[in-house]
Amino acid sequence: MSGKAGVVTDKYKQDGVDIGAGDVFSKFCSQINLSTYGNSPFVKVHDFSQGNFRGPRGFEFVNLPPGCINAGGMDGIGTKVVIIEAAGNPRLSASNVIAMTAMDITRYGGLPLLFMNTLDVSTLGEVDSETFRGFQELMLGLRDIALQYQYVLYNGETAELGKCVGSENENATMKYNWTGAMLGVYHPSRVILGNTLKPGQRTIVLRDDFRSNGISSVRKALALKFGDNWWDNPEAHEDILAAASPSAQYDRFLNKVHGWFNSYNHPGEYWEPPIKMHLIVHLSGGAFKSKFGEDLLAPQGLSAYLGDLFNPPEIMKKCAEWRGMSDEECYKTWNGGQGALIVVDEEDAEGFVWAASLAGIEAKDAGVIVEKEKDFTVAIQSKFSDKVIYF
């Protein structure tokens, strides 16, 4: 008892952790997870919880070709949370955390299936507060992505960490870090390692805006243009919305091109991909120079001309101007308007672009693999200007 007679003081709540709000949120998240348990033909969830949201559950992968091995990828969305919060639409977060984790499996020819997440927050707020409702929207966005693309949301962890979680915007309604682990499978005979590259193959790019890489430079650009408190500047609102755009989801399209869903239709059979992909590069920060050029092309005595990339989105061009970035810096920091690069044989390029369009994904043939050039590994016809840059 403390203070007025009959009033019990919750010391833990005073110290920054509201167990009551945490339990309400955990039950809410548990219902979201349950709604996805029958979502994938490749995942069977065993529920021993007897209706207790904290109860035990397990899973197994089913209906897969013999010889599959388990795989996993972990990542998060970094400081893009600041821009998403300023945009006022928490549902945008989910596309980013799924894209960053699923592509870690897909890019090697694997099949992402089951997602687990960790949400660290400064506070959940009181139940029914704007902050609490915002985090509910965050999880509803995750459910939407899972249902659309057949992921199982297995479980997660939410922690109220007080001042241990902050924000560039001290008055932000939601202060959080969001990371996760995607589990899936590889088949040893179908892993894509980029070791079958050769001259004449075509490089296909898939369009996107900002994903979750290079966002520190985006935030700095907004500050230079609209002031240190850019999130409070009404003139910045349109640009904040553009910078907070969701990440495109390529995984299920690439999984289907690789033949994974043929394996479900013909269980136990050895499958051939409809189109052979020799390489998938997730175009995160520095990917053109490092992941594509240094890691894969150079060791095999190859180079690439990328003469027809997508134009950067307008917000990316603006941020480059406000930050004073060179073309080289832009393509080292951001994706330049494409979130993935796929190498296919020349005869498959047109069919791949057509298949992507059927899946609602913008794709184009951006260039060609050649024998190693003396002075560069990757040459890019910049779409930030007319110059050619060399890595």
C-alpha cells in the first residue's frame, strides 16, 4: 500500500514495464500467429497450448522433396523505423522485416517458410493508447504480408526496454527496433551459388524504392532539407511518405520460378526450375560493388555492363541532391531503384521479365555478363545523371 489508502502501487509499472499491457499485446499477437498456422502447404504446426497463449507449440516442414535441409536468416529494418513512424503508418514496417529476412534464404535458391520476430520497444503505452494501437497496427501489417505470401508466423517476443530503446525523434509516438528470423529450406541440388555465370548471360533487375539499407543517409538528407526536426515540418510530409514506402516482395515469385511449388504439386519428384537462375543478388547497401562484383564476378574472371537500370524513384534523387552524394555514392549506399538482380541465360531473359509482370513485379533486362575487363568489374550507366561509373 502506498499513497492514498487502498491504492496499490505497481512498482514494476513505475519502473517502465506494464505487465498488463504486455499480456494484452501478447494475446493479440498470439491470435495473429494462430491465423497463419494453416497458411503454408509446407508447414504443419502442432498446438499443445490448450488455448493458453503462452502454451507450447511445435512445427515440422512437410510436402517437400526428399533431401531438403533446414536454413535460416536473421535481419531487421534498422533506422527506417524513424521514417515509418514519422509517416504515421506502422503497417509499412512489416514488408521491410519480411523482405530483409526472406531474401537471405531466397537468394541462394531456398524457400522461406516460417517467421519469428523480436520487437523491442521503449513502451507499449496504456491499452487503447495511440502508442498501443500503433503497435497493434504493426502486427496487423505482419499478418497481412504473411497471409498474402503464405508465411507462417510461429511466435515472437516483445520487450519494453524504456530508455534502452530510443529514437532520433524524442517525441515519437512509437519507439522501437524490429528484427526477426526467417526459417526455411534448401535443396542441395538446387542451391544457387552464382558459380555457373558465363559471358552472354543477361542481368534482370526488379524495381523497388528504398528498402532497409542506407536509411541513415536518407534521414540525414531530410534533416539537411527540412531541419533537424524534419518529422515536425509539414513541408516534409510528402517526402517522408515517399521514403517510408514498403519493400517489394520478390520471394514467392522467385521461389516459383525456381520450381518449389512444382515440387508440392508433384511430391517426391525431382523438379526442374521453369527458368534457370544462375544468380540472385539482394541489392542492399554496396551490393553492386561487393556482393555482385567483388564476391562473384571477379573471382570467375567476369565483368558486367549494366546499361539499362531502372530510374531511381524521385525521393531517392531528392535525397541524393540534398545530401550532396555522387553517383558512385548513391549506388554504393542505395539500390538505385531496383531491389534485386537476377542472372539468366540470354534465351530466358524475355520469358523471365514476362513472368515477373504476371506476378505484379516490374522487371527489365539491364545488361550483360562479359569477360573480365581490365579496369572494372561492374560498369553502370547511372540514372542519377548521364555518366558511367565503374566499380
